[in-house]
Amino acid sequence: MPNGLITSLSYISTARASLADADFQAILTEANERNDTLGLTGLLAFNGLNFMQILEGSRLSVNECIDLIEADRRHHGMIIFDRREIKQREFPDWQMAGIVVEKNGQNGKVNLDQILSGEGVRPETRKHFESFQSFGTPAQ
Ligand SMILES: Cc1cc2nc3c(=O)[nH]c(=O)nc-3n(C[C@H](O)[C@H](O)[C@H](O)COP(=O)(O)O)c2cc1C
């Protein structure tokens, strides 16, 4: 994909009540399959209440996929808070990295830190996901 032609879109949404970890894993499986076909990459985090996702790829693919995602009954209230053209992907190695983050949860934090430590990840992106984690439900 030529430089300058990558669209990056970020949103938050509210998960359907009673969404379980198994549902989250099912979402990730679907996401990885379709994203592979569409050439999309990104990061999806679930904090027990909300989702935060970054999707990156061609404008056409991002638009196509976000329409499908928005119509998905497993969440609602999508708010797109950032949409930009970027020169290089922030998550080139992930068809869709997925993590359950828990407030003060060590496991989630370690994984999140690892994913966010990628070379191309912007400081703003790190801040968004770190604050998102702090809004989550406390670790059991
Ligand atoms: C929070 C959330 C994030 C999702 N992210 C993706 C994604 O990145 N890529 C994808 O292909 N599907 C993703 N999905 C799943 C699609 O919404 C789902 O596969 C699609 O709506 C099913 O459409 P179909 O029934 O027409 O196959 C996501 C779903 C949710 C709830």
C-alpha cells in the first residue's frame, strides 16, 4: 500500500450487557479472518464494559468494515473519536490484537504494554488505551 494512503479510525462503544470473555474471543476470531482478507490491522480492547478499537487499512476497507462492526448487536453507542490518514501502520503485525484490560490488572497491563510498545505506536494512542484501561472494572 503506498505511503499516505492508510486510514486509521478509532472508536469507543458500549458492550451488550452480559458479554462474556467467550463472546470477546468469538469477535476476535471473526475480526482476524475478515481483516486478513481486507488487509486491515489494529487493536481491540475490552474493559468489561466498553470497547476501544483502532482499525487501519485502505479507506475503502476501513469504511466497509466499520459499517459491519457498527451494525453488530454485541455492542452499541459507537463514538468515532479519531479518523486520520497515516503514513505507516501503528499495528502492522496484528490482524487485530485483542486484549481484555482490567483496572489495576497485572495481566492485562503487561499485554497492553507489550502491544503498545511497538515502534510505530503514537504517544496519543498509548494514552488513549491506558486511560481506557483505568475506566474498566477492577480485577477480581
Ligand atoms: C467490538 C467489535 C469489534 C469488531 N471488530 C471487527 C474487526 O476488526 N473486523 C471484522 O471483520 N469484524 C469485527 N467485528 C465483527 C463484525 O462486527 C461481525 O463479524 C460482522 O458484523 C458479522 O457480519 P455478517 O453477519 O454479515 O458476517 C467486531 C465486532 C465487535 C462487536
